[in-house]
Amino acid sequence: MKKRHKRIIFIMCSLAALGLATWLVLGAFRNNLVFFFSPTQIATKEAPVGRTFRIGGLVETGSLKRETDGLTIRFTVTDTANTIPVVYKGILPDLFKEGRGCVAQGKVGPDGVFYADQIMAKHDENYMPPEAARALDQAKDMQKVKNSANEAAKTLSK
């Protein structure tokens, strides 16, 4: 085989491998991509049927009901225009309450009920994890020390 033929075969194999890798990566993205829909979008049938997606809104006051098994919870999520019934089997997050925001991930059943696999409670926008608050406080303290050191150096140089 000539050198030119080997080079062409190498280039063709490289392109085929690159195409296969691209196809696998795009397939993984498609399977793991989860979209967010509001109750109004679900009511107007904009949400995909048979695919996992997220629904978000407020937990309607007075709609939270626990079943006798202790794990199944039924409630409705609203965006003030439409409501969607949600069924979740599992332990709810601590921040989950009626009248508060939540995001549920799951699928809409043929009966129009959203069957959630996961519930995420939204927190107040002023909330900050304790670790982040501590880090900010330490950064502020370090800045104060640097500022006082700079002031001391200025007064000594005068």
C-alpha cells in the first residue's frame, strides 16, 4: 500500500470515530435533558407526553393531602392561571409547604395527573447557605485587616 492510501484510510477512520463520538454525546444530552414547564403550558398540551420534565409553581393552599401509607402525597401546583394535580411518593424536603414554590420532576400520566419522581422546594431569594455566609464574613474580615494595614502604612510613611 502506498503512503497516500494509508493516509486516506487513517483520515476516513478518524472521521468515522469522530462522527460516532458526536452521535453518542448528542444521544446522552437528549436522554438527560429535562425541560421546565408551567401548569398553563401543561394544560395547553405543550409539555411532552411520556417524557420526563419539570413543572414549577406554587403549592396551592389547602391541597396537600397525605395518604394512609405515609409516603404518598397529593397536592396541586398552580401558576395562578391553571392548576395541575401532582402525586409524589417519598419524603418531602423540609422547605416544602403550602403556598410556597416548588419544582417537581416526573411525567404526566394518561389521566392528566403529574407523577413526580423528585420534589425540590424553592427557598427565599435572600437565603444563603451557612458555609457561603461564613466565607463572605471571612472575606469581609480579611478586607478590613488589609484596609487597616494600608492605613497604618500610610500614617507611618507621613
